Amino acid sequence: MTISSLGLFVISVLIAEGQGTPKRFPDDFKFGVATSSYQIEGGWNDDGKSESIWDRYVHENPGRIYNKSNADIACDSYHKSDEDVEMIKTLGVDYYRFSLSWPRILPYGTTDYVNQKGVEYYRNLIKNLKKNNIEPMVTLFHWDLPQTLQDRGGFLNEKIVEWFRDYARLCFQLFGDDVKTWITFNEPKQTCMMGYGLAIFPPRVSGHGILEYKCTYYLLKAHAESWHVYNEEFRQRQKGRISIVVDFSWWEPMVANNTMFIAAAESGIQFMSGIYANAIYLGDWPEIVKQRVNERSRKEGKTVSRLPAFTEEEIARIRGTYDFFGVNFYTSVLAVPNPIPLPSGILNDRGCLSFQSPKWEGAGSIWLKVTPWGLKKLLKYLKETYNNPEIIITENGYSDTGELEDDKRISYIKQHLEVILEAREEFGVNVTAYTAWSLMDNFEWIIGYRDRFGLYHVDFTDPERKRTIKKSALYYRDVIKSRCVDGKCE
Ligand SMILES: *[C@@H]1O[C@H](CO)[C@@H](O)[C@H](O)[C@H]1NC(C)=O
Ligand SMILES: *[C@@H]1O[C@H](CO)[C@@H](O)[C@H](O)[C@H]1NC(C)=O
Ligand SMILES: *[C@@H]1O[C@H](CO)[C@@H](O)[C@H](O)[C@H]1NC(C)=O
């Protein structure tokens, strides 16, 4: 090769690389798949497991769940975890994200009594994963609080900080030699806003702009104390990492370049998501949340704000309690300022409304519109807002009615993987892992078994809960194997 042809060669390689989007994931990028205990395990009262708030809720209010379904059996993973591991292995993922059922390990909620059968179940699952070179990524809390702790006030009792910390410490002791990635809470919004604010999820307590904040205050402290326990008592020996997972939708101003709409979008994202991240990643509540709730409380004639104030010590204790930024992303919304007062509560405090464009492609779930561009904008926002943390996408997925030839799910995953590569390349966002939700169709909370998110189909009318691989699982397997979003490299 002559100097000039070498020059041409280099130039043509550069041009080829500059064309289109980068479509290949680096070798150290990790792929995973996720589930949660209540949604898949079943065995709701087997071997000494006690009731969770979800067990109580679906049993007492069957009419509030689509088709009067419950998760007493769900995917029967309590009896079929070997099969689960085989399915995970087929995908070729680096890790499996699942959650521990607190009432299965601690039927009384506290560490006074440990249910050995429950511990054995998770030990076997973890050993089996390790044997197959699949790393466990373990969530301590995915909404199934022991009912017995709910009876003592749940997240409105400050003792939740100790209860959760002690449960976390026990889990580090029991499983920490094998588990190197821990998540304290999954989507705190569903616990505090949906559970203690809007009262849509159990325990269905109406918060009136008071209790949803109180819940968040204690939950953030419980997260921080658990992080400190790990940091001080386990990190050196176990060498793992621990953080929280916050769900973010992207908030796009409905009118571009309009200050009021831009402010509405910022308020929306901060009240819905930033409120669970700011204290951990930056310190204290988001400024806009403090400002709006404090001012509105004053106007309501209250002498104390409805938003509990963090002390300086608390701010310092919570700030920095993370090892990565865990984010669940599904969809986007359009933000509109809302001058009309709604009934009291967090949705009124945030001062904006959200809409989704009818032009956006839909999915099986009414709230889920396909907006990969929103993930791209969100990743840039997270980098800029939270000081460029390492980001792990802990959930992302698409719902339908359970088709095996699920081309729309493939398209959804593909488009989201593409923007992850673009965000890394164009904005330097440090996304290091992607987790598909979900391994298999499962109990989708109040929607029951209607909306299916699985890479595997589950037949819930079959006592054996037969699982069948979907086309999207094969696609995901090929992506992981080739590291290219098309499932093969050109
Ligand atoms: C908004 O502003 C940006 C940058 O100033 C501009 O590129 C864009 O065209 C504007 N959009 C609209 C809808 O006015
Ligand atoms: C991304 O995060 C990982 C883990 O913290 C770190 O090792 C790596 O240097 C970061 N990469 C960039 C480009 O910041
Ligand atoms: C709804 O319930 C009926 C009767 O039990 C059952 O045949 C059907 O499969 C259920 N559908 C869903 C989506 O759960």
C-alpha cells in the first residue's frame, strides 16, 4: 500500500464510520433481563411466606384487578426457578435482575425470625445463575411490603428506616458473597405516590399532598441507611455495588421554545422522578419541589410546609449514597402548564398536566407510547442534571396481548438500543448496561394478565404455566451475541 492509497483508505474508513449511527455495543456493555417477586413467584403462602400488601389487596378487592386476577400462582416461579434459569441462559444475558420477597424471607417483617425455606429458594436460584455464568442483580424491594409492617404504619412509620435497613443487612449477609449488584428500592413513585398519595396501589392511603411526601422522606432515609450499612460493613469484603432505581418518563414541552411550557416540563419531571433522585445524587429535594410545596403550604395557611424539611445532617447522610444511576424508562409525555387547581396532592403541587400525542405509536398498555427519542433526550438530561453518573437502564420494555410473533416488541427494543448508542456517541452519556423488561409475561399489577411484557409467553390457563419463546427473545439473543442492534453485524 502506498502512502497516498493508505491515506485514501484511512479517509474512506473515517467516512464509513461517520455514516449513520454507531450500531455496535462495546464489549464491556452488559445486557440483562428483569422480573420481580410478586409478579412471577406465586407460592403466595407456601413454606412460611406471609402476606404482602399486594396479597392482601388482591384478595380483598378482586374487583379492582383486571379480570379479577391475582398472583397467587402467577408464573409459578417459586416452583419453576430451574426452568426460569434455562430460559435466561438461552438469551445469553450477562445478568438477571430479580427481586426478593421481603415477607418470604421475614414473615414478621423484622429480623427476629428468618424463614429458612424462603432463604433456600433464593440461595438455589442464585447458585443456579452463577453456575450458568449469569450474574444476579438483586432488588430488595419491588413493592411487596410485608402486611404485618403495613399494620404498623408501613412507610408512614419512621421505623421503616430500621426495618428496611435490618432486612437489607440480613440480605447482604445471606447472599452478598454471590450478589455484586444490589438495588434498594424499585420505582419509589409507585410506593409513595401511587400507594400513599393517589391511593391507586396498596395500601391505598390518600395522601392529600402530605403523606406522599412523608413516605418519600422515610424511603430516602431507608435507602441511605442501607447504602451506609453496605458501604461500612460489606463493601470491602464483598466488593459489590448498591443503588436505587427511579423510573423516568421524558417530559417534552408541548409548545417548543415557550418558557411556560419548558417550566411545566421541568416541574413534571422533578415532581414525578427527580423527587426520588435529587437527595441521593445532589442533596436535598429538587429546588422546584421545595419552592412550590413550601409556597403553596404557606398560601394554604399552614405554619409548616407539607414537604418535610431535611436537616443538614440528613442531607449530608443521604447525598452520595449511590454507586450507579438505575433508571427505568418506558415512555414520554407532553407537558402543559396547569393554572386550574386540582384537589390537594402532588399532582396539584406540580402545576402541570401531561398528555400523550395520539400520533405516537401505542402499545398494549394505555400509558405506553413508543418514544425512543424521549430516551435519548432523557439520557442527555440525566448526564447534565446528575453530574454524569454511570447509568444502568434497569428496565425497558413493550406490552402487547401476548403474540409469539412479536415484531412490534422487536422494533421497540431495537429503537431504544439505537438511541442508547447514539446518546453514548453524541453526548458522551455513560450508559453501561441495558435490562429488558421482562423475562416472561407476568402479573402486571392492577392490569392483571392483560398487558404482556414478556420475551417468553406464559400460558396462565395451564396449571403447568407453560412458557414459550417469542420471536423477540431470539432477536434479543442475537443482539447480545453479535453486540449489534440488528441482531447481526453488517
Ligand atoms: C426552537 O428553538 C431552536 C433553537 O433556537 C430552533 O432550532 C427551533 O427551530 C425552534 N423550534 C420551534 C418550534 O420554534
Ligand atoms: C463509565 O462508568 C464506569 C463505571 O463507573 C467507569 O469505569 C468509566 O470510566 C466511565 N466511563 C466514562 C466514559 O465516563
Ligand atoms: C379472564 O378470565 C377468564 C375466566 O377465568 C379466562 O378464561 C381468561 O383467559 C382471562 N383473561 C385474561 C387476560 O386474564
